[in-house]
Amino acid sequence: MSKKEKISNWNDGDSGSFKDGTKFRLANVRAPEKHQFGGSRATKVVSGMTSRSNGSVYVRIVGRDRYGRQIVNMSNKDGSINQRMRSKGYVNKGRW
């Protein structure tokens, strides 16, 4: 079941927080951290995907990671954000 959420900010290309303060991570997406090579680009890519819908996204929670963040499948009017990030090369390496 999906619920509608509003994104507050992206920490890097695969994690961020919602307006209510809940932290999340995209399922099956691996992007570099902001301070790593390619990190700021990954953050701009995913931020651009969600800004087209003014930060409003549909979220399906699939689990939690070791830091307590929600692992989510996310989509907006343009389709799955997880899938589009993976198609751009930000592919999971066997972890959430």
C-alpha cells in the first residue's frame, strides 16, 4: 500500500528525509555519498526527479535498515524513482 509523502531534503543520491522528519533510503539503489566522487551529481539527479512533482511522492515501505531508516520504493507522476535511478547506473550491490 502506498502513501503520499512530501520530501524535505535529499542527503545524497539514495537517502533523505520527509517533511515529518522520517528518514528514508531508496530500496535497491546505491549512490555515492555527497562527499564522494559523483555524490553531488547523484543528489542532483534524484532531486531533479522529485522536484518535477514539487517533492510529492508515493512511498511503499519495504523494511528498515540498520540505522532505523525506512527502506522505500518511491514513485511520482513520472514513474518509479528507484527504477530510474538504477537505469542511470546507481545499482544495488547486493544490499538494501
